[in-house]
Amino acid sequence: MGGGVDAYKSQLEALRSVNATLTALLARLEAENQALKAQLNAALNKTLSEQASQLEAWTRATWIGAAAGTAAGAAATAVVFRRRM
């Protein structure tokens, strides 16, 4: 019987060792996961900021183009009306 108890104690110690190893591995993976999340969020924020700036520039250019087109259209219309009068 003593041998059986010793075998169980040995197995229990082996399981505790495996558990400690897995716990340490899990902690390492969780830390790596947090670091990767932070890196991904930083990259995403940078990309979104760049895209927002680009959209703002395009919108500004579109409004300028629309205003210039409207002014050119008004000028052309004025020329046509002047010629008719």
C-alpha cells in the first residue's frame, strides 16, 4: 500500500509541476496578447487619423472645385445675358 500512495504523491507532484508550467505560459501569452492589442490599436488609430486627414483634404478640394465651378457657371451665364442685351 505504501508504494501506491507514493505513486499517487509522485503523480500529484508531476501534475502540480505541469500546472505551474501552464500557469506561467498562460500569463506570458496574456501579456503578449495585451502587447499585441496595444500595437494593433496604435496602428489602427494612426491609419484612421491618416484617412480622416485625407478625407478632409478631399472634401475641401471638392468644395473648392464646386465653388469654382459655380462661379465659372455664373460668369458664363452673365456673359451670355450681356450678349443678349
